[in-house]
Amino acid sequence: VVVLDEVNMALHYGLLSMEDVIDLIKIKPPHVELILTGRNAPEELYELADYIVEIRKIKHPFDRNVRERRGIEY
């Protein structure tokens, strides 16, 4: 299993090309499952990806003004 955390947002902001992500999906070994996370998943990936996941915040330390933490938010 390989998690491409926030890859959908990276695509949305143009930090990665759709072609590169599609190529990665197509060349991965069959026994490897890819999990693509982040909002705004492009529909072009729906048929190709094993998983597309979007998580919705209900409660988060940011709500209590806790700053981002290495290993958690980045």
C-alpha cells in the first residue's frame, strides 16, 4: 500500500501534473494499492485509482489554536 497524501490538492494547485500521476498509477505493480487523498479529486482518476479518499474535519487541534506539528500536519 502506498498513500499519496494530499495528491489531489497538489494536482489542484498545479504542483504535480495529471500526466505524472496517471503514469504512476499505470506503472505500479499489480500487488501495490495506491490511496490518493485530498479534496478536489479529478474525475480523470476515478476509474484508474484503487482508492480516492477525502476526510472531513469534525474536530481538530487547530480549533484550539494549536499550531501545526511535525509528523502530524506535515
